[in-house]
Amino acid sequence: MTRFWLGGYGPAMDGSAEGIGLLAGDEGREASTLAYRGTAVEVPSPSWLAQHPTLDIVYAALEGDSAVQAFVRAGEGVLAPLGAPAPVGQYVCHVAVAPNGSALIASCYGDGRVVRVGLDAEGRIVPAKADAAAALRAALFGDDADPDAPAPTPPGDGVAAVDPYGMGGDRVSHAHAAVFLPDGRVATTDLGFDLVRFWRQSGSGLVLDHEVVLPLGTGPRHMVLHPSGHLHVVTEYSCEVFTLARAADGTWSVVSVTLTSPIAEVGTDFPAELARTRDGQFLYTALRGSNTIAALRVRGGGEALESVALADSGVDWPRHHLVHEGKMLVAGQRSDTITLIDLDERTGAPLGIRHEAQVPTPTHFLPVR
């Protein structure tokens, strides 16, 4: 198995990680000896990591510091900062890098900002020219609007000032993830406004193309682009997967909705990541709460899903999981552990926990190139 960079939460985010860690095993016995090998670089709460498509550079969302930062390989299992942190938005929780390495998209849970940050030819972060929130504010309120103020807007469903989660107060924006699409556009989720937004890239940042409104209170969190071209979106609050398809005119719409598991309990289970096998035959989501892994089979031309299995994740609060070489790695945020789970290649079902290791507050796996 490959070695992995590990994102994690530090003390400011109620965790114990000191920075980006390294997970590795002994050569030839990786699956049974996978263990935490120390801190690759000290940095506060690097909760999500992304790899440059061609360079040996890793980008991290520094969630507690509302910034993103680049790191370059500086030795075996060692990273070094490549420039200073770049401010983006409150509680940035996800970064996605363009396939051509020209930019990254930062999604900010705290204030709903979706920020496009340019990258130079050497992978360094360059100052952001604009962000999606500013583009929305300009479109709604004119060019005199404050470009630095977050301005995600509620969907056109007539329900703006309603909190569907019973927490009190207004319904607020929570950007959570981004995916680069083959046509150059970017899809992003807004967990608070129940939206999947589609953006066009321009010289000044992102321009809103259109949006797909999901039912109130579903909470779209993460996405997977399927080889068929469909976009699968897992919802944190309703425990569903919405499948979107692109029409001939370029607009996207929902074509199917599937429960993550027939026994998932809304209000108790909160899906986190959505991952797929390399061939796209199966999808997996982790249900925080019951701490299980739900497996779904992809049917038809990619437009339909069916639940096929539910298994113990072996961790507490599985925040992220990754399918790799026929196995699954699961990060237990609250148990300070990771597990390695075997998968049935034919049925897609998790077969059981092969290995477990102690890791400081893990939140994300990234294979080391």
C-alpha cells in the first residue's frame, strides 16, 4: 500500500494533531503494519489536503485559521511551507485543485464563502482576485457592494429566514466542498442553503452559472463525479445521495434520490465523505453517529443507486474514508484511530476490519505521490 499524508485537528479545534502527519507501513507488510510515523510539518489544524496534479506539492485547509497554505516535499516523509498562509474564509474545510494546476477552490463552512485562489507555475499560491461570494453580492446588489464581505444568498425556494434544523436563528450558508467538472466549470455544495451551485471560471474569479435547489433541510455535504458523468451528492442531514445529471444545454438537475442505508436514522446519523471504487461500480459513505460504513451499488448508466451493505467502521465519528487498492481507510475523529477495512470486489460489501492504528485526531487521508 501507498503511504498517506494525514490531515488532522489541532488543539484550537479540540484535537491533538500537531500538523500534517505521515501514515505508513513496513515494506511488504503495509496492510498489517500501517501506523502513524510522526508529523511531516507542524501547522495548525490542516483538516483537508489536496495534491497538485503534476508537482510534489500539497495544499491544506487550515480550518481554525481561516486560511490555505501550500507545502512542498522536503525529504522522506517531510513537508516544508511553500509561502505563507493565504486567508480565504471562516472555517475553511475543503480545498480542490484544478486539473491543470492553475487554481484551487476553498470552501468555507463558517461564512459560506467559495474562494478561487490562483496558483503559479511552481505551485505557489497567488493572491485571490475575487471569490464566489463577492460575485454573488455584485450580481444582487451592484458593483458597489463590499467585495470582502461574504454574500452567499438563499436559494430561490422562498425559504430564507427559516432554520430547518431546530437550532434557532436564521438559515445560514455553509459551503462545504467543490469539484472541478470536465467542461471547466466548478460545482460546490452549500450545506446550510441546501444547494449545489455551478460556477464558470473567469479571469476575475468565479461567476455563478446556475444552481440546483435540494429539499429543505437535506444538507448537501460532499460529492463524487462518476465516470458516467453523473454527480453524486451525499446529504449530511437527510442521509441521502442525490444523483445529478447534465442536460444538453449544460444545466444540471436531480435524476434520482437514494437512502444511504434503509436503517440510517435521520438526526442520529450524519454522513460525512462519499467515495467510490476506481471503476465506479460502488459508492461508500460513512455515517457518523452509528459509526458505520454504507455501501451502494451504481446501477444503469450511473443514474441510479441501491443500498447493498452496512458495516461497522471500527472508529468513533468517521470523518473521512478513502478507497485504495481494494481496501478502505477510515479516519476516526473522536477515537484518535484509523482502520483498514477489506472490501468484497464482487458485492462491494465491507468484509471486516483488518487493521487498526492510533492516530492523533485524523480528519483526512491523501496518498503520498
